[in-house]
Amino acid sequence: MSEKLYFASDYMQGAHPAVLQRLLENNLLPSAGYGTDGFSEAAREKIRLACAAPEAEVFFLVGGTQANALVLTALLKPWQGVIAADSGHISVHEAGAIECGGHKVIALPQHSGKLCPAEVEACILAWQRDANREHIVMPGAVYISHPTEFGTLYSLSELESLSRICRANGLSLFLDGARLAYALACPENELSLPDLGRLCDAFYIGGTKCGCLFGEAVVFPRRGTVLHFFTIIKQRGALLAKGFVAAHQFDALFTDGLYGRIGETAIRAAARIREALTEKGYPLAFDSPTNQIFPILDAGQLARLSASVEMGFWENLPDGRTVMRLATSWATADADVDALIALL
Amino acid sequence: MSEKLYFASDYMQGAHPAVLQRLLENNLLPSAGYGTDGFSEAAREKIRLACAAPEAEVFFLVGGTQANALVLTALLKPWQGVIAADSGHISVHEAGAIECGGHKVIALPQHSGKLCPAEVEACILAWQRDANREHIVMPGAVYISHPTEFGTLYSLSELESLSRICRANGLSLFLDGARLAYALACPENELSLPDLGRLCDAFYIGGTKCGCLFGEAVVFPRRGTVLHFFTIIKQRGALLAKGFVAAHQFDALFTDGLYGRIGETAIRAAARIREALTEKGYPLAFDSPTNQIFPILDAGQLARLSASVEMGFWENLPDGRTVMRLATSWATADADVDALIALL
Amino acid sequence: MSEKLYFASDYMQGAHPAVLQRLLENNLLPSAGYGTDGFSEAAREKIRLACAAPEAEVFFLVGGTQANALVLTALLKPWQGVIAADSGHISVHEAGAIECGGHKVIALPQHSGKLCPAEVEACILAWQRDANREHIVMPGAVYISHPTEFGTLYSLSELESLSRICRANGLSLFLDGARLAYALACPENELSLPDLGRLCDAFYIGGTKCGCLFGEAVVFPRRGTVLHFFTIIKQRGALLAKGFVAAHQFDALFTDGLYGRIGETAIRAAARIREALTEKGYPLAFDSPTNQIFPILDAGQLARLSASVEMGFWENLPDGRTVMRLATSWATADADVDALIALL
Amino acid sequence: MSEKLYFASDYMQGAHPAVLQRLLENNLLPSAGYGTDGFSEAAREKIRLACAAPEAEVFFLVGGTQANALVLTALLKPWQGVIAADSGHISVHEAGAIECGGHKVIALPQHSGKLCPAEVEACILAWQRDANREHIVMPGAVYISHPTEFGTLYSLSELESLSRICRANGLSLFLDGARLAYALACPENELSLPDLGRLCDAFYIGGTKCGCLFGEAVVFPRRGTVLHFFTIIKQRGALLAKGFVAAHQFDALFTDGLYGRIGETAIRAAARIREALTEKGYPLAFDSPTNQIFPILDAGQLARLSASVEMGFWENLPDGRTVMRLATSWATADADVDALIALL
């Protein structure tokens, strides 16, 4: 189709056909604004059902940085900060959105992109035991992403540990699910939506990278977790006048279990690419099972592949080689995967 | 079609068919993220052309409160506030978004929803002449909306006065064009897009209420008016990963002059409704020529009409009557206008 | 003594001799930092006793704007604003400190510098009854000053009304007592420290203008009103390393009832000046019984008096006359009052 | 004198006698407010002279966290953060004051409490070269403390390197001089006040820990470095009504070169203690030449010394030993040093 092969990111195309179809069908139906309409409530109810969280409060936001910033602003008290991996999206790639909202990101070392529960606990206890703790930012929440920025996955046991540590110490646990569909479609994934509903205080179900034109569904499994979140959304400029446009999309994603399947194409494609890379001797920077692949390329490989393939840059290694990122998505075509593999 | 007649607002339906068509056509074309793609640049260029502002910096945001908050944050210094009518959207209906960003809204009395240039100048001079001015918020920008929240329009001479006053005193002039298409389609309107490009330091061209699923195009006519606005957008959670989704919509609106015509249906419908109301003896709260109509209803009229018509509530009058708002849009059907008039 | 007569403000001189003496006596006694020392606790206890608020949490801050900003930040939720008179210090003369902290000042018309309880209640009810209230800043606290910026005083019945309205509607009542000593020394004053402890959720006892080098004692009569205020103070840069320096001063003020008497000199002086002005036919802009006097001067009077007297500028009247402010203090000398009166 | 020996911090006592004397002498002289008086200007002029910075803008603030937060707020743009050592005061012990003001602290590894110029440069270049830099906080300033929190000192060559790197890349260099007098009195110190005036964009001369009741003198050596700093101070609640109270103290410190000598007592005392510790075989955690000493104590030593000496806790070591901090000051008595040494 196109002259180049596009594997630079998982947000390069519009919406999944089922999502677009829903927008088309409902385009001229008059609906109340700001998410107070029936379509929005119906979509919220489908999400509550999928998460086995009948009391959940659900809000549709536009993008991931917005969801992270607003949820953490709502969860944290002014004297608190949020613990995150030093590779976490809020630590490095959100232009200081959390700090802009007044809170410190307390960065702990990443392990394959993940937080280590024992280190999280140690960080919390260190604050509690510090005689000067009232001069130090109090850890008030823990931020994790699943899949992580490295494409890796938390195990159920890890999430249970983090949840237990948070609850024992009065912190909130927040999960960034920007690419959640690619976890759910991955055989190695152990975390279901009901697990998130049970173990997290807040999480968001990614739409932008998982089949929507835009949109993230923020879920607070327990009613009353935060107060006046609607007004906080408005105040931060994040309230959609036409809330139904987000709701239609999520309704489509949560009809007939589409969200659970929508990542399968991407996972299959990524597995094929990963296998081909390994066969041809390309080392991988991270052992990640989801829709992101991180080959390490030497200068010649980089030049050759870049001529035909749009990839994402990840990191320069000290030895002169380069880590690149290949991302697949719900829209990745088999023919493009074939063509990419042929080029390796 | 529907059981009720819907005149509650101008953001009750999806996108104009030409806009939706564009989204459909381009849905699967791979594009770079964050507005760095060619579609986004093409749409920006069409807007520059329409505004006769070839050097303009154009950014696509999601909604009006977001556009107001981000542009004003970028224009104002920490010690400055923004002058606005006390009926202005930022004064009353944005949940304190400007204050949340650290700035005072310096509210002046509205006159049919508008600021009076002489009063703006007096306010600026009063600050300059106050011996204690360093203890007082400095006026740093002027915010106006066109059409205003009352549906009224600034004259060219008024805008020129405001622009002259702002430039003489080092303030920025910012125009909120959430409903700009309904001004442009209105015979009484004197302000063209090139006038805005010439007289304002920043303005936004409304999409959400004027044919888009969502979206506002922020225009800084002069390059370098604000620095690092891209990062400010990201930091405030307002950066669209799929910037092209907004761009496709604005490209459609600015193809073949659609934006200049898209409000005509609404203006014609509003004129018919206004005429019918007047004929039937309903007083109007404001003498507004655009797509919002503000009839004053007594209790009987309110009860009767509310049974069949979705209207917006505006204000309770001391005498027990109620000001309601009827809004038309690009999507208003002639049949619905006929039906409404028949009910009056 | 000095060549000019100084009546420009009540913060033109250092500390009351008893306060300075205390600083001298304790200067070299080693004390723990940050207000954790025994001197600080002793001073807090004296204030609790004077306010008949044995559970009160007391914090020593440096100045009035700081006290207002920190207490309101701590009392308000992110979606709330504070109701204040449009003449209130936080409305006009704190450079936007409240907005800088993210909150709107909801300004109501002043009546002799005071809020009208009925208007406060109407404002709160209007928000509660507004269908769009989630788009509007919620009133979360009421700010009053006593004496007001106009030198006037709330009656006990007014304070009781405000307290009742706040408690009935879940708002906090905060009283700015920058000049509280001048109320307490005033025969017309009805409000005792125990009244404040009983009726307010927070207030501060002014030191800077009432005998200290600097310092304001913030009182939260009920324990647990705000959480982690110590850390909020630290975070906003307001924590004194040598907290004992403020504590020594307040301890002196609250030893043998000095704070209740310290304003008497000022009140007597102001009464004499007010009487002389009236006798000589100078109109007064406000009928205020405390240590501020607001004569209206014509151009000749202004020029003549300014040659010999340092006064504060208040306002230009449309008719060309000028309102000036004369302030007396605990340090005002009888001879200076005599000299001023001779000049009138 | 006192029952215990007090070495817990260098802010446990009031003011140096010469400072207190100045407050006494000037206590009743009427002066204008907010630092607009002649005493304040005279003190500023003495500081300009001492720094060989005749154009410097000088402001008196109350404390160190306040000075750090306000200066950095004024120097940084909204999209920028500040580079600091991970042991820097702003990184760990200011309760998130910088983040509360909206900015990220970009923490680099400390080396004996200091930043390494080469690592600072690498951090700046990494941002400049990152293709995603507009999604990442831009380094906008560098924060150092001298002496550092570990009592160590930058060499002149290190400061020159940092200054050169900052100027080459458009960053501001800010030096926290909370304990600057203890550097100036230290034989190992290479940095003079004129060096700071020449190489820094902003710094503050510590008063609270160096002879004042409270106060820090912020110096911007070049006029116009920041705009409207007066209003920023007011807005953040940091403006002293009686600015002259801070000015009198700094005037005393900068009369006859007192500030250059005031730390000598502390440095001599610290050297004696350090020597005694070393002789008696106590290891020191840091090799610091100024007024802070960091002995490593085993459980027995800790228990024994704590019974008689107030020390500051620093850190628990993994092997069960404890790092404590002993601080001397201008007020340290020889007899107390003798007694401490006898106890070792």
C-alpha cells in the first residue's frame, strides 16, 4: 500500500472499523453534553461489568498523560508524591506533567521496566522511619504501567504484592493501561480486568493505542475514591463537551468482548517479528512479550532498515549500536509483517 | 425523528458529514504522532491562508476550556491576570481553570456580554497609576469571546479599540471563538478571520460546536508570540497522540470555505425562531443575532414548552419568570424548527 | 523627634519593648529548630488559654499574606474558592496569592468593608441550586478580616450568623486578624478571642502590626481541621528554622494579657485624631472605630498636610478630592498626635 | 552552662550580638514598609559592594527553602526543571517545594555532596540531542549549595566550569549559600563573594544560620535577570512588611566585614572536634572542612554520647552503625567544645 513499512508506533492510524462504525451510526443522534447522556452511561456500565466492579466510577478522558496527571492529582494530597519506576512514562516522557500539578515523582530503579515490590515497600518505610519525614515528600501513591514502557508485564503475584503494600500503608495504587489491550491479548499476561478492579485504586483502559481515535477510560473501582473528579476534569480543561464521542468508541470496544481480542493481531505480528529477529541473530534489548520489540542494530543494519521501515528510536548504546523500537497494533497488516521480515 | 425537539445546545450531535467523511477516508493511512504529520501541516496551512496570517503558529486542541487555559497560561506572566467580562466563560463556567493555573480573572461588567473598551483601558490605567501596583495583580491580557456567551457580536471598531489599547499597554488580546462559525455566517458580523489575524495576539477557531467531533484550532498570528507551546500542551495533558484526527477535521472545515458557510443553517433557523417568538409576544433577554436565543418564559410557558422541547436553562428572574436558551447548530433540521415554532 | 510626623501605616517601627526584651533574654539559649522547642510550645499553650481553645493547633508564620494563602490552601479543596469582600486584602492587595495557589476569590460587595451574612448565604445557595454547579467554582470557605481593611468591626451577631451559615453548608470560616489587637482594645469591639475560637474554623492573631518584629499566630481551634499543615508550611517556604524567634515574641504578647492592652495607645490616639478632624470639618470616608482614620482632603489640605505628615494614600475621588489613611499603632507618641492635631 | 552540650544544628540560637544591637538601636525609628526604606537600600548597597556587583538586585527573604523556591520559580520557565545533586536540599529536605511550584528537580548523583560539571554538561546535551526532547523536562537551571549539605566546598575551577557550561547552554546557575559564612571563614575555601557575583546568575547569602534571627539575602548580580521579583515575593507570601528588620541585620553583618569573620569560631571549633575524633579513632563519613562534622558511631558510642550531647541524626548504615552530624556555629563556646572532646 504505502511505500514505507510503518512500525514506528501503535498510534499511527485512526480507529478500528467497529469503533468507526459506531461513530457513524450515532453521528446525528442528539445527546446531552459532558458525558451526562445515556450512551455514556451505557458504555460506563459495560466497563463496570467487564471489570467485575459494579460500583466503579468511570470517566472518559482524551489521552494518557492527561489521565495520569488528573488521576494522580486527585489521589494525592498536596504534601504527597508518587512512586514510579525511573523509566515510567510519568518520570520521563510527560514533560513534567506531574510536577506541573505540584507533586514529586519519587523515582525508583526499574527492573525490566517494572517496580520491585520490595523496593517500593522499603521506600515507604524509609519515609515513615525518617525523623525528618515532615520535611520530605510523603509517598502517597504508586504508579505502574501494564504493559510497561518496555513492553513487559507484571505477574499477578507482583500486582498483589504492590496492592497489599499500598493498602497496608495508606497509599493508592494506580495502573496506566495505555496499552492494556496488548497485555490482555498476550498469552503471558496474568492480569485480567477484574484483577485490576480488585487490586488497584484507579487504573485506565487505553483507547488511543488500542482501537480508538482517542480516549482513555479511567476506572475507580470503589465509589468515593476521589471526590468531585468531574469538576477536576473540567478545571483542567479535560472535559469533553461531546462526551458521547468517547463513549461510543468505548461502547464498541466493550461490545462482544472486542477489547479482549483487539490486541491479538498485534501480538501475533510481534511474535513473528521477534522470532525472525532472533533467528537472524539480532539481539533484543528487552525480553518483552507484548506489541513492542526492541532490536539492537549496528550502524549498517540501522541504515539499511531505516531506508524502508519507519521505526521508533529508543536509545544509543555506548558501543555505537542503537536500540530501536518496532511497534505493532490492531491495524498491522500481515503483508507488512512479511515484508519487514524479508528485509531483516 | 426523535420524540423531543432538541435545542438545548449546539454540541448535541457528532460531526458534519464532510468532516466525518474525511476521517473515514484517511482512517488507515499511517501518520506520525503528535501533529508532526503532513496532514496536520496541511490543515495548519489552510488556516494560515484563511486568516491571511502566513507566519501564524497553529495548534489543534480538544476543547474550549483547555484552549482558554493553555493560551492564557502561555501569554501571562506569573504576576499577571486576565481582564474578562464578568459574564465571560472563563469568569463563570470553567470551574476556575484560570485560577487553577495560577492567574486571577479580573472581571469587568459585561455590556450585552461584551467588554467596553473604555472600561478596559481605565482598568489598565488604574493599575499603572496605583502606587501599590506591585501588590496588585497586573492586567496582562484581555479575554473576549465572539460571539459572546450572550450570542452578541463585537463590532470591528470595538475590536480595533481593544487591540489598540492592548498594544499601547503591552497586553495580549485573546479571542475565544468557540462559536466563531456562527459569527461568520451572521449578516451582522463585521469580523473576518483576517481581522482576527491582524488584531488579536491569539484566538481559537471553534470546532466542537461548529462541525467537529471535537477540536479547537488555536492561532497565534505572529510567530514567536509564545515559546514552547508544544511542551506546554504536553505538560498539561492536552497533546493528542493522534494529532491527525483533529487535523483531518479542520482540513475538511477549511476546504472550499466550508467553515465560512457551516453556520448558515443555524443562523437562518435562529432568525426564524427569534421572529416567531417576537411575533407571539415572548420577550427576549438579549438582542443577539447569532445561533443562541434567550426567551423569557413565564411558569406556564416554561412547563408547556419543556414537555416537548429540550432547552437550556439560563437564569431565574426575580419576578418568577425564567430565561431559557435555545441553540441552533449546523445540524438543526428545518422540520424541527417548524415544529418548535408551531409549539410556541 | 523626627522631622516628619509618621502616620502612614502601623508597621513602621520595630517591636514593643516587652517583645524585644524577651528576644534579648533568650537570645543565646539553645533551642531545637522548626518550632519543636519548649519555648514554642509554651507560647502556643498561652494562646490556647487566651482563646479558651485547649485543643487548638497553633502555628507561627511570618506575615499576613503568607498566613492567608497557607491557611486557605489548607482549608480549600482543589475545586473550591473562597468568598471575600471585594475590598478584602486577599481580593486586592496580595498580588493574586490565592489564585497563585490555584483558587478563585469569589468577591462579594463590601459594606463598610464587611461581608453581609445574607449575601454570603445567597451566594452559597446559588451555587447549590445551579444546575451547572459542577462547572462553577464551589464556595469552600469565607474570608473576613477583623478589623477590616476599612477599620470597621464585625458585631458578635454578624460573626455568629456567618459561622452558622458556614457550618450549615460545610464551608470553613477564616478570620484575618492582622490588626486584631486594635479591635481588642476598641470599646466598640464585641469579639473576644474565645468568640473567635468558638465561631471560626481558623484565624490568625496579628503580630507584625501589633508589637512584633514580624509574626502571625495561626489558630485552628479544633484539632484535625487541616492535616500536615507543618509540611504545607515547609513546602511553601514559610517554615522558620528558628521558630523560637516568633514564639518568644508571642509569648511576650500573651504574658500578663499584653495583647489585650497593646492596642490601647493606638485607639486613644485615633480617637483624638478623629475628633479633631471632625471638629475642624474634615469629612471621613468611613465610620471606623479602630486605629485607621480615612479623612477626605481637598487639594489644598492634601498639599499642606503632606508637607509635614507621612500619610497613606487610599483613593482619588471623582470630585478631585483624595481619601488618605492615617494609622496609629502601639508606638504612636502623644506628642506626635498633638503635633498632628495642631496641623489640621 | 546548659546541662546538655548542643551540637545538633547551627540554628539553635538567636542573633549575633552585633546584629541584635543594630535591631535595638533602630527599633523605634519610623521606616517605610516592604523594603522601600533607606535602611534597606543601605544594606543592599553594602552587599553590592562586598560582591563587587554594583548593578546587583538584592532582596531580603526569610529562609532558605523560601529563597530556593522563589528564585528558581523566577528563573525557570514553565517547561523547565532544575538540575541538582540527589543529596541537594531542594532534592530531599524541602518537602517538595520546587515541585509544588511546578518544576521537576532533575537529580544527578552527588560526589561528596557536589555536582560533577561533566555530568551536568552531559545531562544538558542529552536533552538537546533527544529527538523527543519536547516531551521531556528541559534543564533550565543548575542548583548548587556552598558549602554543600555534606559540608564540602566547590573549588573555583569547578564553579567556573559550571558557570561556563550554564552560559554556553542558556541555563541559569544558582548557588544556595545558607551556610556561606562557614565557607568564607574556612581556609580551604576558594570562592569569594565577588566570584559568586561574577559566575552565578543568582545566589543567596545565608543569614539564618550565620548570625541573624532569620533572613537570607538573595543576589541577582546582573540587573534584569528576573522581572517583577518584588511581586513574586509578595504573591508567594514572602514579603516582609517590616523589611527593615531583615535589612538591619544584614547591614550589621556587612559592616566592617563581619560576615567574612563570623564563621571563624565555628570553623576553629569544628577543626578541633574533627581532630579529636580522628585521634580517638572515630571514622568520619565525609571529608568536609566546614562547620559540619559527620562521625560514624557504633551503638555503644551513640548511646553514650547521646546522653550528654544533642547531635543531629544523619543516616543508619547497613552495618548497624550510625552517621551523626555535629554542627558548630558563630555561637559555639570554647568550653562546650572542650567538654565535647572530653566526652569522646
